[in-house]
Amino acid sequence: MCASLVVPRPLLCVTVSAATTAELRLKRDSVTDADLVELRLDSVSDPDVAGALQGRRRPVVITCRPIWEGGGFRGAEEERKRILDEAIALGAEFVDLEWRAHFDDLIARTGGKRIVLSAHDFRSVPIDLDERVRAMRSTGAEVVKIAAATTSLSDCIPLLQLNAGDGRGNGLIAIGMGPHGFATRVLAARFGSRWTYAGALNDIGQVSAESLLNDYHFRSISESTSVYGVAGGSVAHSVSPSMHNAAFRAARVDAVYLPFPAASAEDFHRFARAIGIRGASVTIPLKVALLEYMDEVYSVARRIGAINTIRVEGGRWLGDNTDAAGFLEPLLERVSPDGLRVSILGAGGAARAVTVALASTGCSVRLHARHRAQAEEVAAVASGEVGPWPPEPGSWDLLVNCTPIGLYPRVDDTPVAKEQLTGRYVYDLIYNPQTTRLLRDAASLGCQTIGGLDMLVAQAREQFNWWTGSRPHAGVMREAALKRLAEFARDENHLV
């Protein structure tokens, strides 16, 4: 991680917009647990500065963003300047001015005090970012704000490096817009930002204040907070952040766990080294690709041929795989696999981990996949056999689904028809939905079932133990996962 200047912990600023000034004032007053409120006068049909400021109970940032800078104000620049000038005159705690507007006389009016000078790039991170920031700082503005669109995690690195050259304390706000820039919002302290923005502007990557405070414990994050996360291609709906952050909180560990949507293995590696992560969970499609970036890979992960966990120790990257242990824990709590005939559906990374896990339990393993060559490759990991797709009725005692068939939103799909479920045990690694059609069908026939959430929690506990040296109570992670899954379901039903 690059060297940076120690600054006070960043503040939380909540953005509010509305159709009218009266509604804007109501939304302003409904904000709780914020240090500042950004009032977007460009969103209202009747911009009234005095009305927006009247009776405020916390500091505000007045913003009237023009269309050409991504805002909603469509009037003349003279009118917009008048609104901003009035906000300064009426004592707004901060007034946001666009750098490209060149309202130098407004900046001079306060000597730069109370001025947020902002620049937005909705295409990319500017290649001349350093020069822009220097020019913006030369105006004397109290706060310089840079917001740039990110299309990879690595795009956040130039924003992180701005902090190293900030000789003015916390007179900087650096934001990466979009899902790849999420870390810049949560780790505002690491990026040297005076405050971070929360709100409902989802198109630029804003998240709610409730999420920042309750899910990521924003107010307890400092530059010394250890950073962990889940690296993968699509991690927006991962429940791992909820599980691990709840476990860190319960164990009173100064750490935070974030989603890291990576464009590639190299992208994650570059960003993670720059930000100074202490560890990460790894998911599709990086489990194999990140192997080459490890300084050491543990034996189980080598045998599986994939990693799902990284620990950074003294600058060295160590790779392991907790999927095998996570799979076995809930299984062994219910049954001894010794002597069982096991049919594994799928031939991906999850199937490899399950095959390795079962190799030493005394059971016989058959792999079933639509592509026989892939099944043969996975079966060879543990001297298993290859069977037809789907497995024949009566050929198995334990069925393990390692495919995505039945995963949300295709919840009515199943890899095996109900009439073919002739064994005693069915284990589905899918956890969203918690009870898949496969499990429902199996239970209705009297099979004993195990859901993917059990494995998810078990492998996460193994990760947590490897990172911290302590094992969290399973209930903490499970409760957090269930809560997050319920939130996903609620939000999706609301959208419908």
C-alpha cells in the first residue's frame, strides 16, 4: 500500500434529492446518523436556497449540478451561479462548485473556505489526474473532489495515490463511480477523503447510509483497519461480506470485508497490493486464474487445482481452499460417507473440491457432467468413475449438485427429475434460494437433505479462522447470511 498522510476519520454525507424544495427539506430532516447532508437543488422544480437552508439541524452541502456535469439543472449558467452565490451568502456550510464552471469570483469571495471544488469524469479516470488536482488546489478551495468512472479495480489506484500527495490534510474527496469503485466509498479513510457520499444515486455507485453504517461499520474504519474481501467476476449478490463483517464485529476484530468485482486476476492482484489487503475469498472465475499470483499454495488447494482463500503474510500471498472442509462439515454431522455410493453432478471447481473432500472418506465416487471429458478430468483427481448424465435411478446413495441448475432466478429448474431421486441423501451446494426445487423434491420423497448455506457458512468459518486464528460461532455467520438473503428477496420482489 502506498504511503499516505494520517487524517481525521472521514465524515458521512448523505445526498438527498426531491421534486420540490419543500420535499427536499422534509427529506433533509429525515436523515439520521449523518454528519452532513448534500442538498441537490438541481433536482427540484423550484430551487429556493433560503427554503432549503431554513431550520436545518446539521451541516449541509449545497449542490446545483448542471446537465453538462451529470446533474439535473437545465437553466442558464447565470441563474445557476446566482443560486450558488446565494447559498454562500446565506451561510451554507459548504457549496459545491464545478471546476469547469470557472466561478473563480465565488471562490475568492470566501477565500476558498466552505467551497467544494468538484470535477466529474463519467467515462474514465483521467490520465492527467494529478495535474487536474494540482490545478484545482491552486484555486484555494477548501475541499477538492474528484469523481471518476471506474471499469476495473485498478482504476481506483490513481485515486488512492492522490492521498499520498495530499499535503493539505483532508482537503480531498476521491471517489470511483460504479461498482468497481465501491472500495473508495467504504475505505474513504484509506483514500484520504474528507467525507464519503451515501444515497440513492445507484447509477454512479452510491449505497445507502444504512448499508455503510450497519453492513460495513463505516464509522469504525480507519487507515489501520485490516481489509478483506471477496474477489470474483460478479459479487454484488454475495452474502460473504455480511457473514464476515458480522464475524469481525462479534470478535471485535478491526477489519472490514468488501466485494471486489475484478475485471481479471491481474486486475485484482494489482488493486489488492495497492490497497494492502490482508486476505480474500475467491470465487468464479478467479479460483484457477489467481493460482499463478500466489507465493505459496497449500496442498489441498494444489490437489483441487483452485484456491478459494488468500492470506497475505509479510507481503507473501498464500493460497488455500476451504471448500473441501466446508463441504464435509455439514455432511459428517448427519451421516458417515463410508461405503456410500456418491454421484456428483458437475465438473467445475466446486465438483473438484467435493471430489477431493470425499476421496478419503471411504465412499465410491462417480462424476456426472454433460461433457464427459470434463467429468473424466475431475474424476481423475480422486480415482473416481464417470457416469451418464443424469445418473441412473438406483445407482447412488448420496447425490451432490455442484452445478448452478436451480440457482436464482431460475428457481424452477432442477438437475434431476423427481422420479429419478431414488437415493437416501441429497446435498445441493446452491444457497440462493435456500431450498431449491431439487431439495424440495427430495424431501417430499423422504430423502435427508443438506442445503448450500450449510457449506457456505462452514467454509467461511474456515477462512475466518485462517485469517484471525479464531473460529467464529456458526450462528453469527448463518444469521447474517439469512438476513442478507432475505434482503435480496425483498428488494427483488419490490422491483417486480
